[in-house]
Amino acid sequence: MKIEDVICPFCGCLCDDLMVEIEGKKVIRVENGCTLANEKFMGDHRLKSPILRDANGWREVSYEEAISEAARILLDADRPLLYGWSGTHGEAQSVGVHLAELLGAVIDNTSTVCHGPSIMAIQEVGHPGCTLGQVKNRADVIVYWGANPIEAHPRHMSRYTTYADGFFLKDAFRERKVVVVDVRETESSAIANEFMKVDPGGDYAVLSALRAIVRGKRDLIPAKVSGVSREQLFRVADICLSARFGAIFFGLGLTMSPGKNKNIRNAIELTEELSRHTKFTISPMRGHWNVYGSNEVFTWITGYPYAVDFARGIAFYNPGETTSVDILRRGECDACLVVASDPGAHFPQECARHLAKIPTIQIDPHVNATTHLSRLQIPVAVTGIDAEGTAYRMDGIPIRTRMLFSGDYPSDVEVLEKIYARVKEEKG
Amino acid sequence: MTFILNTGRTIRQGSYVERKNSSFYCEEASLLHMNPVDMLELDIEEGSHVRARSSSGEVVVKAIPVTSLTRGKVFLCLGPYANQLVGPETYGTGMPDFKTTRVVIERTEDPLLTVAELMQSCGGVSYED
């Protein structure tokens, strides 16, 4: 059976134009998808049943036993951490937040090692953003800063920027100018009209130099700023100033490098400077397909987008203190529930060591690095394939992912609601 | 010789991200991109093993030449190999320095560990699917 207009649950682009052909409970063909989408839909590498580790090693257990064990571990903990949430749908994220409140736990999502610093900057100076549709139809200058969309968001350029014709850009490839700013040459920089190569850790200074130029202070700019020549800075500033509508997209090259949230603040303030002359917007290139959703759901319920600590009985948020890497580094949490992410692979090893020391429970369809650190893993359906739910695209547009067939696994929501019910029963 | 380690996504890493026990993922996540002149200076041949060491840890990876990389800079795709080297300090932001870790690189004959073995070295117990 062929299913049209399928949503891809891989990256923050949430492409909604895939054609997927299924045969029974298996995807046999994908059209319109990128390499990542094809692997996501065609991959068939799921963990078969819940697994539990005891003194004798790993053994398979029933869902009933796994859910009881998960609830017991969380109830026994004094400071549980509930981490992940970006690879599942909003309904599951919502149950997670309620579970955290009930337990007095910390709940954090993958923004913490992704665009957390962007959120901190947005909380300081706001977010002059727009939807990807506006960019596609209007933007004649695109800036990718610290981002490599060809590898991380493979259809971003063809659906929204470089190669996408829009209402006001009938021949986008020729009419749009693309600037790439990065510390290294990438596939994306190779197709840019202007590639500005910055020394590692030099983004803040380059952003400041561009702000000064836009403010008319060209005479203040030294011959080189963090590896970028004055002439190139003038050229890039002129490209931006000549835009009818410009869009900056930034990636982890800004959020993870020295300066972090202050880099983003500077980039937002550059956007505001440019908007005194023309129209400019700025948006983060969100990675996980529903990481934006985790920020939305956490914020609706708690007032904060990530790193929310319920230990005081109320929601408390303080990045650097209530963020997962810091909690694990301090050896503070005594149990961890990981949902739809892989901190074993993506956190510094000192954090992985702490996850191995404490009872870590993982809810995820696949075996990953965190599996080896866990005591218990519960496999679930994959949202967008055999489960459905709401996700948020990188520009904040909610899109309902679809269930392509009814599979053999429970969804994240079903498993989390059962754990919640057990915990609620015990807590009274 | 000291280098600045940058980490980031690659499309092959993304393709195998749901098969982290596979040899494909291991191969991609453990590929250290180096400038060929730096490799020549350290007498490192393409595909040979090197030990990368930072103030937070060390890991054996496989070096490949990438001409577009500036001398003194190396790149590993994000994942468990890179994170053996990245420190957990976040300077009050929640975000470690994933892009600018100082590492020392030297030749080694030691074997490359699998993802499961790396996690075992962190105190985990390997699960073979």
C-alpha cells in the first residue's frame, strides 16, 4: 500500500511530502526522502522485547515486569533525572512532565546539549524569527552560520532556501545569495556564494565586527578579525545590507563553541541591526525532529523550556545547575529515565560513567550506546511509523506525524502512562 | 603534537544512528579527520590507528587525511568516541565544549574499541543485539 504526504520523523525539517510504501508491517519503499529518511523508514533494527540487567547479565522480561521495575526504580530515587524527550511526540512529553512533577524530579530535554544556549539568548533579547514558508517565498539572502545543512538537514536547502523557488523568487538558485560561516570547509560551504572561514572560538568577534560595520563604523575594523579579512567582512555586510529579505540560520557551531549563549545573543542583535536597514530574521537549525516540541510542551506546563527541577515542589530552572550534564557531572542524580535519546553517545564520558553507576532506565525502540549503561530498556513503537503524535518543526509549526501501520510495540505514551499510574498509586 | 578537536554531524553518522552496535556506525564515529601535512609530520598513514588524549580522557581512533582541514585542527563526528575526549565543564551554561577540545595525537598499535566496549570502559555491561 502506498501512503502519500508522510511526515519524516528524523530532523527538525519534518518534511511532509514523503511517499512511503508498506507491505504488512514493513516499509518497503520511500520516495522524496533524503538518505537519513530512507534509513529511518527502511531500517529494521529494533530491540525485540524489554531487557533487564541483573547480576547474571541481560535477560528478556515482559512489559508488565519492565514497567513495575521502572516505577520501583523511580520511586526509590531521591533525585531522579528524566532526560531525552526530543525523539518522541508531544503527548508523551506531556506525560513525562507530569511524571517529573509527581516524582519531584528534574526533567530535561536534548536542547541542553543542542540549542539550550540559543534559548538562553532568546530569553535575554527575544527571537526575530519567521516560518520556513516566509524564507522560501521571500528571502534573497541566506546565511548559514555554524551549520552544515547538507549533512545534518539534507533537504533544508532544496525545500526552503538555495534550491527552492518561491512566490517572490522564481529562479531561486540564481536569485538567492548564500553565505556560509564556519570554522571548516564543508559540503555546504562548497556551494556558498561567500564562505567566511572563522578561527575556532572567533564567532563572537566576527559577529561584533559585522554589527559595527552595519552601524557604519567601518573605520574601526582591523585588517583581520578571528581569521576573516576586513575586505570579506565588508563584502558579507554589503550582501546582507543589499538583501530585500535576509534569513540567518545558525547551528551548533555557535551554541557549542566558546561564547555559547552570548554568541547567539550577538547574532540576534546583528539581526536587529540589519533590520534597521532591511528585513532580517534568524532561526536555529533544530536537530531532533521534535526537540522544538519538547521546549513547547515543557513551557506550556512548567513555564520553562528545558532543565526543569521539581525538587522544591514547584518548577525551578537554572541552566548550569539543573541541566543534565551538570547534574551527572556532580554525581547528583540517583536514578535516570532516558526517553528517546542517547546520552551514552552524546554526553561527555564522565556523565556516561555516572549513568552506569546509577539505575538507568531507557525507553527507546533501538539498542544504542545508553543501552549498555542501563539496567532496563523498554522498546516502543517509532513515532511516525507505528505510532502517531504531534511534533514541532524547527520553525515552531506543529505537524501531526502519522501512523503508517499498527505494529507490535506499545507507544511511548502507553508505556509512560502505565509508569505514571504505578507511581501515582504508590504515592497516593 | 596538540590539536583543536571539533565535533559535528556527518550524513553517514546520521544514517547509522539507530544502529550504534553496527560496524558501520563504529567506523564512521571513530574516523578522525586530519590535515595530511600534520599526518606526515607525525608519521601517520591513512587508516592507521592513533591515540587522542585530552585532559578528560583518551580514545583510539582511525586517522584519515582531509585536505580542506586547516593544520592544527582535527574533526571527529559527534558520538561516543569524541565524547571520551570532551570534558563535562559547562561554565554555567549546561553546554560542554564540544567544538574546541585540546587533544594530543600520537601513533598507536592499540585496537579500536567497539561502542559496546567503550561503554563497558565507562562501567556499563555490553548488550549484543
